[in-house]
Amino acid sequence: MVAAAVPVIAVLRDDSETGGQGGLVVLATSREQAAALAGAAGTRLSVTIVGD
């Protein structure tokens, strides 16, 4: 696990006008967690968002 229990700032959804796919998830993380996420670029990442 790279990051857990971090606030989700935004989730970009599919754009119906351009047909562009979503897939960008913006998280509020520490510098260390951000570096770990950036280092995982070559692997497949899974994201689970759970409401409060």
C-alpha cells in the first residue's frame, strides 16, 4: 500500500464533450507519500475511495 487515509481533493471524470477519459485522482498527501506514488508510475495502481 502506498497511501491510505488521505483526503481526495478531486476526481476527474470522463468528458462527454471531448470523449476524454477520467483517471486523474488528486490526493492531499505528505511529501513522502507523493514521492512513493510517483515512484510507482511503472506499475498498475488501484484506487478505492470510501465515503465518510
